[in-house]
Amino acid sequence: MKNEEVDIAIVGGGVSGVYCAWRLKKAHPTLKIVVLEGSGGVGGRLLSVRPPGINNMVAELGGMRILPAVQPLVARLIDQLNRLLPKARKIAMYDFPVDEPQNLAYLRGEYLRLADFTTSPDKVPYHLNWLERGQTPGGLIVAAIEQLVPGITDPNLTSEERQQMAQAATFAGRPLHEQGFWNVLLRIISPEAFQLGVDAGGYSSTLSNWNAADAIPWFLADFGVTPKYRAFCEGFQQVPLALADLFEQAKGDLRMAHKVRGVSWHDGAYDLPWVSHDGTPQQQEGQLRAKKVILAMPRRALDLLAPSSPPLQACQALIASVTPRPLFKLFTTYTSPWWRNAGYTSREDGQSTYVPVEQGRTVTDLPVRQTYYWPTIEGKAATTGPAMLMASYDDGNSVGYWDGLRPRRRQAWQQGQVVAQPEVPFVTATVAPMAASAKAAPVTDPERQWETYQASADMVAEVARQLSIMHNLPYSPEVQQAAFRDWGDDPFGGGWNSWNIGVKSWEVKHQIVQPNSAQPLYICGEAYSDAQGWVEGALQTADYVLAKFGLDAL
């Protein structure tokens, strides 16, 4: 077993891990800083892959967008990176549309256009009361939030001001943080209005019973007050890859496929045994002895490490203050953008007008939940030639629907694989099945990333069936390629994390940064932030950690 000593060991190569590594190495160039990443790639839950045969699109199997108006940390980071990166590698973005009025909502067996919620409320198949009729699904939730915390929807407020209002608020005589979001919403709006918010909002977990004091400002930032999204021309994973490159250029040590097996404190330093896997029966083992440790990891990853890590066992209550939430994405490609046939004819001055469905999303209560008509790297709608859908973007219970059509969850990480390969993969003439010898190996070649996340034949057949239903078309378009990612798999446990009911997040988020003030072990990541599920949250907690090292935020 190899043994070596380092100054700082960072466990986790997601955004918060490589950001901390870069900032620390830049400030302290002589320190020996090592990043240990258990998988074969940098980025964590940012995963951008190129579909075979479509050079002008990038599939975002992980995070896909930002909200610059309410996420200053990530906006500043991108600006800083663009000052350092060469012209060919600068990070470019485009406006990312979501709810286009002509797009579909297939709910309770009825076909609607998103515009119908406000222009034709009689078509909406939910028994809403007269105050609720004619509002968008998101508008119903925002109106309820305004009643729960009067004044919080004022568009002139900052995100920090909304957080402070929600943290100080009470409802029905109890502090809001002691109540569940679902519980308080059903005190304000009808069950039908709530169900419409879930079904047409596209997500189940966002309106579930998590801490209401955190859920309210979070919901308003993401969905409530005129959100304007931006996405990445070459994929969101550009950001952590750029950070990792800058760290290595500064002589930092980044080690892929190094899974840490525990963390223990002995004689003034931490021991971190690790195992490195390359897909062969032979595995390398070693141990780092680090003066300081940063665990840049979500809750599930911390839980997996805790049984062999006494320092984590000592702060289990802090770690357990959040709940991982499942997220699932499935991308499919086609020879043409067939969904444009789902356009409709409207009357303007007696003339027929065809308005195609071509960008943004369609929502449904079917298990696919959300379908995004994927743009090109220029942010343009695909109108001709090869095209791609984010065919399913779902969460909560809908993720479980796919369990019978995919490899068993969590088995891959235990066996040292990136992901488990389906027994019957969806294979076309242009992409051969992955070789058995490569199934356990971490894949770093960008041209093979799509193949790594190959969907099963049964999954593709089912998503094609649901797509034809929700678009009211009599056929299932032929899928060319398909890739998926279930973020409920280990070591992530979920695509995002939410604060539990009763937790004072504004206290815990600072306590967990350094659980034991007498020991230099630090924790960061989106899980314990004000912007859970966003890179903004990962950077927020990373800056809290860096402050312990005497570094200011960017």
C-alpha cells in the first residue's frame, strides 16, 4: 500500500471540490494539494455529452442552466474564468427558453397549450375554484406563497431578503421552518390547484414536504419572479473542467478513479485510505495522510463514507439535516425534429397560422413528466436535420417508474463501475454495444461518453410510446440514439438535496462547514446551501470553507 503526506486533501471532483482546489492552489502555490475523485471524470452532477452524429448539440445529462439575476456567484466565476481562458475555450451562453405558449400540456388525458391556462381556463381539466381559474400553475403557487409570507413576492426584493423574510415568518402561530411546504400550501389553495401545480409544474419534489422556510424563497428564485435562464453552448461541464485545468496548470494534483474508503484522525492529521479502479481485476491501494481535509460531497456520499469515518459519525445529525431528491434524465435523437408536426392552427384576422412546437418544454402527468426540445449550441431551435429531445426529465415517484426498465440502482458504485450497463442495451447500426472489458472502467474519452450512459431497449420503447401519446401523434418516431442518467444512483443519492422540516438551515449551513472547530475537516457542496440543486449553492458553501483558510469570495 502506497503512503504519502499532503497538506490538503479534497475528496470530490465536482464544482465545489475543484473550485476550492483552484482557489487554494492559487493562493498557496507551495502547498501540496490533492483532489481525489472516485469516478473517471470531473464535474460531479454536471455531465455534458455529445450525441453521435449531431455535432451542433450537447446533451446535459446533469445540470443544464443558471439564473444570472439571482445567482451572482456562478455569474462572477464564469466572468473570472473567461478572463483566464484562451479565446477558443471561453464559456459562451445563450438564453434558454422553458414555457413557450404554443407548447403542450397533456394532463388527465386532455391536450392543452400552455397558453390555455390563462386564455381558455375552461379547457383545464382540474376542478379549480373561481379565484384559481385563469392562473398559470406556477402563478397559483406564487399567489399562495404571497399569502403565507405577505410581501415576499415583491420583485424588488433580493434573494437574501426573501430568505430572511421566510426564516422569520410564522404561519398559524408556528415558525415556518417547523412546517412542511406541502402542509402549508394545502392550507391556502385547493387540493386540485396543488395537484395542478405538481402535474403542470413538471416536478414532484419541489412541492413536497420539505422545510417551508427554505422552499419558499427557493421556489420564487427558480420559478416565481420572472425567471430568465441561461444555458451553455458547449455544455455546463465546461465550468468544472476549466477549474480542474487551471488547478493542474498551477501544479495541483488531480487523481481520477480514486475512491476514498474512510477518514480518520490520528496524531494531528487525517488518514485517507483509497482504492483506484481501472476496470481490471487488479486494484491499486494507498493512503494519504493530510493535514487538512475538504469533503466536497453530497449527503449520500457522506453517508457512504461515514461507517469508516469517525469524524463523520460525530456529526451525523448535521449530515442528516437534508434529504436527497431523485432526478432522472433521458435523451433521444432523431433524423428530424418530428415534434414540429404538433404545431397548431390559430385564427388571426380570418387567416390560418401554423405555430410549430420547437423549443422550450412540454409537460405531462405521464412518467416522462417534462420533455425539452433541445436547442443547438447556438441556442437555436432545431428546425431541420438531425435533432434531439430531453425526452424525459422527471423526479420523485416518477423516477421509480423506470426501475423496471433499467439496471438495478446502486449496484454500479459497489462494483467500481461508472454506471451499470443494461442487459439489453438500445443499439443501432451506428453505435456498437460497449465491450465487456470496458464496462467497469471509467470513461474519459469525450467521444465515448454517450455510449457510457446507454439506455436500455425497453426504456427507449416506453419513452417513444409516451412521447407519441403526449404529442397526439399516431406513431412513435424512430429513435436513433438514447442515453440516460439516474442521479439517485450512488454515490450521489439524488440530483439535489432539500432541507428537512424543523432544521434551521441558516445555522446548520455554517456549522457543517467545520463540524468540529478543533479539527481541520471541512464539508461543502450544494446539499447544505441556500441554493440547493444549483451550482450557486455549491459555490456558496465552497466560499464558506475558503473563508476558514483566509480567502475571500471572488
